[in-house]
Amino acid sequence: MMKVLVIIPAYNEEDNILPLIKEVTDYGYDYLVINDCSKDNTSEILRENNINHLDLPINLGIAGVTQVGFKYGKEHEYDCVVCIDGDGQHLPEYVGDLTKQIELGYDYVIGSRYVDKKKELSLRMIGSRILCTLIRLKSGQKVSDPTSGMRALGKKVIDEFAESMNFYAEPDALCYLIRKDYNVKEIQVEMKEREKGTSYFTNPFKSIYFMLAVSLSIIFIQ
């Protein structure tokens, strides 16, 4: 039976983390919460409730946080690592669907909102379309949801990412894997809207910086 670890990056998720952990454990998955130097009570909540977690001494951002998780997954010899966000938008019920595709031989599986559904018209979706176009031009492969943080990694990808990562976020990591001929697949999932807390992308300056950094990484690095 495949050994699966759920990685949960968390930054200021004091209102969301406990219900999410309950869902993950109800499905019987091993998990690791990585607290990315939260400024709220996330750390205290994790400690007081005996949640399996790591407290980072400095804020690393999404790429650094997930690499910590990949190193943990490699060290503890997991066959598959699944990343889900700490805000509760990614539903643990779909973890099994992602890991099944890893069992079938895929190296990297994305939980996509748009395999079977059209993207809504919004500024954020314009950004997503731009990234899709860049990835297709650079790799030759069509993708529908490059910014999805819900993804499953097989052992080969875990081992590589644990040792070396030059990615800013999910889209440029995806482009890199396609160009390296890893077997990549998207499957349809449903996601919830964030109910509590504040998203990184509510800040327009951070959103613009994200788009520029990821686009430049895809064009010039990956």
C-alpha cells in the first residue's frame, strides 16, 4: 500500500487549521503542518492541540515551505506527498483521487478547478490564462489551472524537489516538470471559497509581483 503524506503550509490560519486537520485525520492520512512564521495564534493552536507540525523561524513563502515538506517526506520515505492549503479551500476528500493517479504511474497530479468547467471572467483568471499561455509556449502542453496549490507528487519528484528547487511557485514548477518529461496530469476537483482569514492575492501589489516573478521564471529559467 502506498505511503501518503499530506503537507499543509500555514500562514496566519488560526481560524481554519483545526477543522482542516480534523478532515484530514478523518480520512486517515498522515500529515505535517508547516507554520511559516505566522503572526497570529496559529503556532499556539498547533502546539496546544498536539498537531504534528514544524514552526519555521523565518517566513520562507510557498516554495520554501513546501520544500521543507518534501525533505520531510523523503526523510520519512513516503511514496506520495499531497500539498493542500491551510485555508481549507482544498477538500481532503479529493486526496484519494490524486494519489490514485500517482499509483497509476503519473509523477505529478494537479487538482484542477477547470478540467471540466470554464474559468469565470475576472482579473485573476486573466492572470491564469496568461500563465497557461506561457506554459504552453514553453513546454508544448496545455494546462487549465497552473496556480492550483493542490497537487500530488510521486517519489521521483519528491526526491528531486527535496534536493533542488529553483521555482517561485506552482506554475513554474509545473513548467519545469513538463519540460523534464515527467508524467503530469490534471484531474477535476471542487474547491471552497476561503471563509476566514485573508488571502495573499487580496493585495493587488502582491498579485502583480507574483505574476511578474512567475512569468519571468517560466520564460527565462524553466
